[in-house]
Amino acid sequence: MTPSDFSEYPDNDTCGWTSPDEREQLEIELLLEGVHRLYGYDFRNYALPSLRRRIWHQVHAERVTTISALQEKVLHDRECFERLVYSLSIPVTEMFRDPSLFRAFREKVVPLLRTYPYIRVWHAGCSTGEEVYSMAILLHEEGLYDKARIYATDMNGRSLQVAKEGVFGIEKMKLYTKNYQDAGGTRSFSEYYTARYNSVIFQPFLRKNMIFAEHNLATDQSFNEFNVIFCRNVMIYFDETLRNRVHSLFHQSLSHFGVLVLGAKESIHFTEYDDCYEPLDRVEKMYRKIK
């Protein structure tokens, strides 16, 4: 073989097989494939821009320099894997977030729920549970909580543990109180919790009809029939393939005339289930299943 025979190969000094962006994408794909095969968590259809930011955040947090080095650590260290899952799955949440939605829920959905002998509500991707406690308070004030069950699920076990305990930072209560009032709360918000040092714990009666469980929207199936499904600010992190899967799961899980509540940046439009719902509130993204 003569030197000219090597001309078709890339220069080893420049690593010309791929561009830096292509190499980074390959590293991300290999990391996610390894996580899926070893641990069963599937992030492969999450939207790349958000995923990339969170992965690089974890690269720096683990004090490594490349995504490949993070992959090696994740595959050999269960605690490192759990830290990665927490980083990839933690959304922004707060009690009565977007108060106008909860006010609209009182006005447009609660009258429907009064006609049901039993109410099942699913908070999919519940994170640390602030939205779940918000719903419990709302249903309690509307006289519906005793006949309700709230199913709170998330893929992140650490977040679920926080939700189960119902303990939150006291510094958040000023914002949460304002949200509660703007959402149409009818009592003093402080009635629902007890302050302890720098934290508050919500009253035990709010947890009596809550069921917490791990559930992965990317891989798990329907587990019950629900009158209401909340899934807010979760699917914005999914690509089209995964969004369609989740919409199929929700359609399967909702009872006839059940209500689907999405986040402000999410919609059922441009999905195959668009004509299966009618809007209860277009602004607040609340839809009722009609077929």
C-alpha cells in the first residue's frame, strides 16, 4: 500500500470523522441509550436543546469534562445515575401556579365534577407535589375532596418522596399565598400548613386521598380511568414522537367527558387526537374528551 492509498482517510490530527456538533450528538445518544438499557429510563425522545443543556449542567456538576466521561460514571455509579435523572426530570413548579387556570378550573370543571359519584384525578409528572396539594385544597374548599382520589406520579423517586412528605420551604409561602388568593381561594392559606423552623408541613388531611407512585410517561402504560388529567409543562421537553405517545396514553386513560389540562405552551392541536376533544377554555388549555 502506497502513501496515496491513505488519501481517502481523514487526518488523524484533526479527528475529521465528524464535526464537533455531530460528535456531541453521538455522545448524547450513547449516554441515553446506555441509561435506557441499563436502568430502563427512556430520555431518547426528549427535545434535544433542553436535554443538551441539562446534560452539560450535569457534566460540570460531576466534575468531568465530556459527555462520554459522564456516561462512564453514570453506567458504573448508581448514585451518579440518580443525580442525572433528577437533573433531567426536574421541572419548574409552585403551588397554584398560573392562578387564572385554577380559577377557571373552579368555574368550568368543578360543576362537572359535582355530578360524579366518584372523582379520579391524575397529576402526571407531579414533580415535588405542589400542584397536587393545590388540587387537594381546591377540591376540599369545593366540598369534593372526600369523594376524590388524586393519583400523583413522576419518574423521579426523589421528587416523589418530597411530595409524599408535604414539606416545603417557608420562604415560598408568600408567593404561594398570593397565588392561592388569585386562584379564588376562600380561606386563609395559612390554615393548610404548620410552620416549623424554616419549613412548613401541610395538614395531614390533605394527603389522605393522595396516591403517589413512580410512572414514566415515556415507557409505562395506562393504569386507571380518570375524570381529570393534569400534565402541565412536561411535554414541552418531549419531541413529536414522544408527545404523540403521551397524548395516546392520556386519551386511553380519560373517561368519556373527562378533562385534560395542559400547560400554557402545550396543545392537542396538530395531534391525531385533536378532534377527540372540545375546548372548555382555550386560553387555559383545558379540554373535554368527546370521543
